[in-house]
Amino acid sequence: MNLRLASELQTDSIVDGPGLRAVIWTQGCSHNCKGCHNPQTHSFTDGFEYSVEELCNDISKLKYHAGITFSGGDPMFQPEACALVATYAKSLGLNVWCYTGFTYEELLKLSEKNKIYLKFLENIDILVDGRFVLEKRNLDLLFRGSENQRLIDVKETMKTGEVTLLNEYEYNEEKTFEKDKLYI
């Protein structure tokens, strides 16, 4: 199985989630958010195909990384391949973050027709959901661009059935995450 990627696996990111991360830049998104910082990832035909097996091999070679982040484009347009990669990353002990223009509630609706969305969600620790809204842009937000976007603790949300946010309330006095909240 292949993924359509916008670029090679980016390593050593410190802005796409907590800690040192690798970022998987998926290609393809139809949300077309005004002001998107990655409009070159919108086309579903640009970029290149890369096998899940090769990507997992690349991930297995990471050193000192806390986790991986799916971004793009929108990874939810390739849920089957991304679910395989997320499952593999979790098996290595990495935490998994995912950025999507879909809301968590929209993904649950999609999972009613195609269970692969649920499989992908089950292997995501933090979901940054919602379309970027230029009018709600806020540079002071943690790991997101607009005020409507949420940092969702997927494990806790699935356990309780209610959306559980990871947000500014998780900061300690130094404005950094508490360790036990950071690597869920």
C-alpha cells in the first residue's frame, strides 16, 4: 500500500507537537482553508507515492524522537495507509499527533460508514481538529493556528465518550506541559 506524500519524512521538528518529532506531510486536501500555510499540499495528484513499508522503515530508524505527526494536506483523506503507519509508530512506543481539517465529530460520522477512520483514531494520541479559519487566527495558541481548532486527547475522549481537550489548562507555571500530560 502507498501513501501520497508532499515531501519526504521530515525529522527533528519541534513545532508540530511536543518534543522532537518526525512529520509525515500527506498530499491532498479539499478543505481549501483561506490562509492555509500549506496550499501546495491541496492537490490530490501532486507530490509522490511512497510505500507504507518504506515509511515504517524510515520511522524505525528515528533516534531521540518522542513521536510522529501527521499533517498535510489532510491525512484523513488517506486513512487506511495512515492507520497502518500510526499503528506501527505506536508499536515502537512513539506518540502520534494528527492535524486534520475535519472535526472529531465529523470523523466519527465517517467511521460509521468506514471503520478505518476509527482504526486510525485509535492510534492517535492527540488530534488537532477543525479547519483553519483566518478570521480566528491566533499566534498565541499552542500547536494550532485558529481558535476553533482543538487539541483532543483521543484516548480519554474514546474512553469517556466526551471530547477531552488538552489545552492551556495543562500548562505548569513555566508555560510548558507537565510531563505526564505531554506524552499521553
